[in-house]
Amino acid sequence: LVKEPPFTMPHSFGYRARTRSKFSRAFRQHGQIALSTYLRTFKVGDMVDIKGDGRQQKGMPHSVYHGRTGRVWNVTPRAIGVLVNKQVRENILQKRIHVRVEHVKHSKCRDDFLKRVKVSAAAKKGGNAVLKRVPEMPAEGKFVNPGPAGVTTMTPQRYVLLL
């Protein structure tokens, strides 16, 4: 007698395989897509974050691009073209993909840089200013006034097993 291995389900290699939690909505975040999603304007050169939205299956990017940041290179009425870096073995390829506007949002990756550019431009006009980024220092120490009651020391009661 030949023993057969235990039966297992066949492995799926579909386009959306293993994306059950990746494309699902968060708890209490289901429902229709807000109209503000469609009213955002994208221009060529903008930096955008790609995040597949499970509420709209059309124009959804492949799961490889989920969470990536890219630059807009084409704008169409319902979708935008995004230039994204993808690593294939040791090569980094620049992929051009079209994604519907429901699956992209403006990236905040350049906000800090653009803010520093404005500050440095203003400092150059005004005179000498320190433009180096300084790490945030710890908060100042404080003394707490216990008031007229004073400090109360609390200790836990000893555990006694009651039978």
C-alpha cells in the first residue's frame, strides 16, 4: 500500500493573490468613496503615494506597487500615470503605470524639504540665520508641588487565600 500525502488546497497565483488584508478597508472605514477623492487635482511632476482602495476594483494597481511613492508623468480624465521604481533582482527599473485617482493621494514626502527651501530663501534675504537642522531636544524638567496634603505612599495589600 502506498500512503498518499494529506490533501491540501491548491495554491493560487492570481493577479490579486494574497491581498486579503492589503486591499481591505480598516475597521469602520467601509462605505462609499468620498467626493473629495475625485476633486483632487494632480499635475505632471507631483509626488503621489499609491494605495489600492478595495472599494474600487477598476484601475487598481498590482499589489507590488501598494505603498510606493512615484512621480506623475501623465494625467487623463479618470486616471494618472505614475513613474515608480521597482527592484527586480539587482536592477531598479522605472515602471510607468496608470492608476485611477481613487488609488493615489498626494505625498507628503517633500513637504519638509519645500518648507526648508522657503525658510532658507527668506533667511538669505534677511541676513545671517542658522539653517542647519537641529534635533529636537528633550523637554524641560519640572518640579511638582504636592500641595498641603503632602506625598502619600501607597503599598499593595498582602494577598491572603481565603478558604
